[in-house]
Amino acid sequence: MAKWTPKHEAPEPLEGPVVATITGGTILWFVLFVVQVPFYGWYADHNATSWIWTCLAGAGLGLIGIWYVRKRDAAIKRAQAAGAAGSTDGETP
């Protein structure tokens, strides 16, 4: 069986508003947690409290995600600034 090889180059990855997307998702998870907390008794009666804790875990992991993507975004901007500064100092590559 022959190994498959791509016939064209892969496209550049899409970069969007990553920090805003992760922040929005984190807020959504936290809002879902807050909305469900008053109904904890109902969830407990139906053995479904994991739904509440899943929302809290999503909000907690989202906070870690916000920290990560902010650091990543800052590192990308620093690298771009260093690349732009390095290319304007009169040296030729």
C-alpha cells in the first residue's frame, strides 16, 4: 500500500481574536454555573450534580486558558517586534 502524500502546501493557520474567544467561553461556563446553582436540590434529586460541577470546571479551565492565550499573544507580539527591529537595523539577510 502506497503512502499518501499531499499534492499541495498546507494553508497558513488562521489567527483570530483568540483572547476574546476564550474569555467569552469562560464567561459562558461561569454564567451556566451560576444559573444552575439555585437548582442544586433538583439536580441532587435526579443524580445529575455533575452538570453543575462540569460548568465550574469549564470556568476554572477557562481561567487557565485566558492566562495561557494572553501570554502566547504577548510572546507573538514580542517576536514580531524583535523581527521588525532586526530587519530595520541596516543588515541584509
